Amino acid sequence: MLKRLTWCTALVATVTAVAAGGACGQGANETGPGHVKPAGGPDHIQRRIRAGEVPVRGANLGGWLVSEKWMTAEADIWKGVPKELEGGGEFVALTQASDPATRLSSFKYHHDSFVTEKDIEDIAKAGLNTVRVPVGYWIVGQDPYDTSKNGDWSKYPKDTVKYLDVLIKDWAVKHNVAVLVSIHGAKGSQNGADHSAPVEPGKCYWSKFKENVDNTINMAKFLGDRYKDEVAFLGIGLLNEPNGDTDEKVLNQYYEDAYKAVRASGNDCILTIMPLLYKQDAENLNGFMEAPAYKNVWVEWHPYFIWGYAGQEADEIVSKSISKDFQEKLNKWNNRPNSNKLFFGEWSLANTGQFPNGDSPDFERWTQAQSTVMDQAKGGWTYWSWRLYGDETGFNAWSMRSVLRKDSLKKILIK
């Protein structure tokens, strides 16, 4: 209890200082990969990434500001949620609560404790340079496009923007880590999955109603304007994993409109765009939003070798699916003149049992094969995810901090 109170008190103090415009970089320590200058200093890694001098090498802060049951199963936020609904995301967790006030308190503790400054320090010390942070549209704190008057935004956890503020304005400055903010939870849901926190699990209404798309444009502008001058702010993932019956024409028009909204203030941050999840190949977004008419646009893929590979043997996955088939797809994208940089926003060493032993030579081979192709993305990559509940001991391939505890794997991943 004392540890919890001490941490919460420290976070409140930090949030207060950030909100007051304190010099977050003052007294920055020198841990991590290189000396860290105060906020605004020319040596922050974000500037080098944006300039194209170094690629992203990072981890996702998944499950933090957009909660997913499978990553945070032990958290109190899921207690009392009917079994058949617990995989639906945090909107379901809150609206199905018998005592919403208690559930909101549980979310606050989760936000306070699941990711702390120590995590950002550890990420930097590991040799990583970036975190990708999933957020939902409720982070804006209002919905000016609520024409249906449902007020759904108000049912999500309140004031989550303060955690993003602390991350970008304080922790990431101190520890020389860049921050990419990913729009995971768009109004109406772009995929119906739990990581978009949909009102109706399994349903994606995002592209069906103009108010949803307008809300997401407003959200992108809000994030861009709020963090435009923050030295650790790398950019925005404009929409995570659009899928299902999301309309592709609406999606691509949204990307162009969101680009204009963010750039209107002179903000030249990185903006990533994703094809429909089932269209991640070199033929999609080919020739779309490229230089010189567009600046700092990256195309984002999520190449997981777990879903759809259950029937393959270990050697087939490594030798054919990764080292041949995916390598050819990657070459086709990278070799095309004027192509936008490719960014692998999510990938993992998790598998369906072909590589069960993290200490085995087979797992090292699996790691090396993936690392070889992931490193060829010119924008870089962020692993899914940094941590999950219960990964303090043992081995879990979904947890990068767990993976990096094995020196043999760390030597492959961190160069």
C-alpha cells in the first residue's frame, strides 16, 4: 500500500509540474543510449528519427491507455464483467459495471501503475529509442461531433490525457525516448476489436457515419496541436488496424483530411497510415500520399507470424513464410522508387507452439529470422508489447521486457 501511495503521489506531482509548464528536461539524467539534453536540446533522439538519421527501434505501451483483457487480466478493471463480455474492451468493462465509480477508480490505479517512468528508463537502458502509445478518442475530453447525442465518449475513463502529457513532456525527455501516439480507439470503431474499445464488440461503424470520421480528424488535430513543440513527440499513427467492413475510400480520404488538419499548424511530425489489415502488401497505398506533395508520411504494417500459421512447421515458417515470402514482399516495397518509408508498428515473437522454448536454438533462429526482416523497414519497428501483467518472472514472448531478459535474444534484437 505504501508503494502504491508513494507512486501515485509522485505522479500527481509530476502531472502538476507538467501542466504548469515546468522545464521537464531540467536535471535530466544520463541513463540510456547517450547524453540527454534538456527539453528543446538538439540531441534528442526524436529529432534524428524524424530527420531520417536513425530508424525507430522501440516497444508498444499496449494495454495502458486502451486496456485489453488478455494483457491485463489480473487488473481490478475486469472484475465482475460477464465472461461473455470481458473480451470486448474497456467500454464494456465500464458500462457493465454494477458500480461504475468503483470501476473508474480501478482504471485510475491501472493507469497510474501499469506504465511508470521506470518503464521508460528501462526501455532506454535496453537500447530502444521509441515507444508507440495506443490511445482512444475519449482522450480529447469531449466530442464536438456527437450529432446522435449518445455521449459515449463520457463513459470512458476521464483525464487520460494527463498520462500522455507526463510521458511526452517529462519521462520521454529525461530518458531520450521518442513517442509515437497511435489512434487505436476511433469513434464507432474501425475494426470492432477489443483494442479499439468499441461500444458494440465485433461491430465497426467508423466509416459508416460522417460524425465518426470527423471526430477522428479532430482527434488527430488535437494530438498534433497539443504536442507540436514537444521535443520527444515523434508523431501520430492516424488509424490502427482498420478492418472488417471499413470502407477503403472513406479511409483514404480520412488520411488526406487528417494530414491537412495536422499540417495546418505547421506541424511536420511523422504521420503513419495503414492499409486495411487484410491488404498489407506492396500493392496497397502504392503511390498514395508520397513526396514531394506530402512530407513525413510512413506506411505502417503489422506483420505477425502467429495468426494463420498454426498449420505450419517451424522450418516452413522460418525458411518460407518469413525468409522467402515476406522478404520478397518487403523487397518489392523497398525497391519501388519514391515509396514512403515502411514502419512495422507491431510484431512479436509469439507463436502457436512451433517455438515453445525461449532458451532453445530454434527460438533463437525464429528470433533471428524475424529480426532480419524487421530491421529492413526504413521507418523502423515497435515490438508488441513492452509488458503485460504477470511477466515479472518466467518467459512470455508477447512481453519485450521478458524477451530482453534473455541475453541471447537481446543480442539479436538490439544492435
